[in-house]
Amino acid sequence: MNSTVAILAVAGIAGAASAQVQLDLRAVVDLSSISNVNTGIGTNPSAVAWNGTDAWVAGYNSSGATNSTAVVRVSNVLSAPAFGARFGAFATNNNRGITSLAIQGDRLAVGLDNGAGSGDSVRQFSASAGTLNWRIGDPAAGNDSTRRGNGVAFDPGFNGGGTNQGVAYLSIGGGRRHLLNTTTGQYINGQNAGAIINFAPTATTWRDLAFDPATGDLYTREANRIGRAVRSGDNAFTGSASTAIGGLTAVTTVDSQNIAFVNSSTAGNLLIVNDRTVVNPGQAFGTVVRAFTPTGTSVPLQFLLNGSAWSAPTGNGAYDFSYDAATNSLAVVDFANRNLYVFQIPTPGAAALLGLGSLAAFRRRR
């Protein structure tokens, strides 16, 4: 396949309101060539993990029949993007797919919702080699295969330590934060003894989750709402329940409602979410993608390119997010337009200096 790489200067602008957070577009990668069910990730990208240099993208199957979804690594996103071989291919039912990815060092956790329980609902791979470390249904680990993987994340533990550190996941119909040993995949608190995080009244249409790395507080997407569960111990959250914050409308029949916790040195702690109540095309990126403080106060976002306001193509509201604290950058996958975006969060008052950076626009022909 032929490819072209266009490098464009990108700069932020100063003078935004103090409560506003600026996101400077640094890279756009066209994922069209790997958005297929035969050799790629699936019909559309649905999940992303980002480490500041490379991204891992995974897919959804909307082909009309059972077809494979998988994961592909995108190397050198900001300079010379290159697609690796796909891995973790799974025969996925129509209108199902990989819900989320999470990365920690060379460990890549993968959440899959195939509409029913599966031993592959939660898997962990080597991020560099693409080889399987473990799956949740591995009998050798004493695990089950009766749950769905509706979001995965690395739990930092209570106040960033303690006994409950590992791969956490949520499953539709269950009211607990399940936790797996990072190395073995075995349940840390037992299959049915993870901390209770039910909404009150009980609601468990989970879509995604993220943690505050400093406190271990849990933030979830449940039926489009944002949930907050304040950590009170290794395997406990205050009141054994989640509180809805942010005031988003609850919708139980729409998937791909995601969240990332941003612990930025320049913008502070933020929750980045997509407010997705319908699946219709024509939804504006700048309206759907929103930011909130950890207590639920809305924070205005400004998307920039070359010092001017930037607007992504309209889509269907399905976006996933991954934040890298070391580089203070946010990766976003756009389901409808099959794009990967990377944004830099600049220092307030110094955003204009980011003109020294570059935007890598990578295109591969089908």
C-alpha cells in the first residue's frame, strides 16, 4: 500500500478563559485501511490505548454477520505512523466488539463484549509482541467465562497502593468492581467478592471505567451517566454505591459511552467523556466530547489547530479516550470517521509556543 505523511505546524493560542482547557491537535491517523474484518481490527475503531509514542486500536463489528475483531499497534504516531500485525482476533457477533483497552508498561488489557459471557471477555497481551498472557476463562487460573467485558482499567489500589492493584473490569448486570491479578489473571478478591459499586437505585448498564491514580477513586459510565465511587479501602468504596455526577441523561440502549481520567500537570484532574444518547450520524465532536471535574462540574474545552478553533468531522458520538500523563497528551478514536486523533494539553498562557510542534497526518490507501 502507498502512504503519505504530511507534517503541518500546530500551535495553541493563549488568552483562553482560566476555566477553559485547550487541546492542541498534534496528529491525525487514518485508520481506514485497518478497519475491516479480514485483516484488520473490525469494521470500525472502538477502543484505544496510548503511551505517548505508540497507540493500540481495537475494533467493533457492524458488518451484518459474525466476523472478527482484533487489536493493531500504531507505532510512532507523532512522527512516522506505521501499522503492525493484528492480534487477539475473535469471532465477534454483529454489533458487538472490543469495548476498551488499557496499557501499563508492556501489558495491554482488552475488554470484549460479545453479548454474552465469554472466556475472552477480559484478556491481557504483551503490548509489544501481541502474545496472549492470560484470558479470564482460563481453567488453569480457576476463572469463569460467564461475564461480559464492559470496560477494563488498571486499578492503582487504595491511595495508589495496598493489596488491590490489578486489572479491573465491569460487566453489565453485575454491581461489583471485579479485579484480576496483573500477572496471572486470577481474581484477587474471588470471583464474586469485588467491591460493590451499585448505583442507587440499582442500575448496572456499565460501559467503561477509569481510576484516579492517586486515590484509587473509581469513575464509571453507566447508561451514559458518569458514576463516582470514592475509595475507602483496598476492596471498598464509600457507601458501597456509585453517585451520578455531571448531570448527563441516562440512556441504557446505546453503547460506546467512554471515559478517561486526566491527571494533567497543566489542567489539573479532569474526566473526559463522550455524551452519547443517540447513535445518529451528524453529531458534532465538540458537543459530544466533554470534560468534568472529579466532582462533576462541567469544564469548557477548546480544540485548536494552527492557533485557530478546530472542528472534527461530525460523527455518531462514539469516541474512546486514552490519556498519557508523562507526555500530557490525549488520544481519541473516532468510530464513524475511522480516525485516531492525538491532542496535547498545553501550559496555560504558553500555548502559542506549541507552534514548534507538528501535526502528523497519516493516510494509507485501501
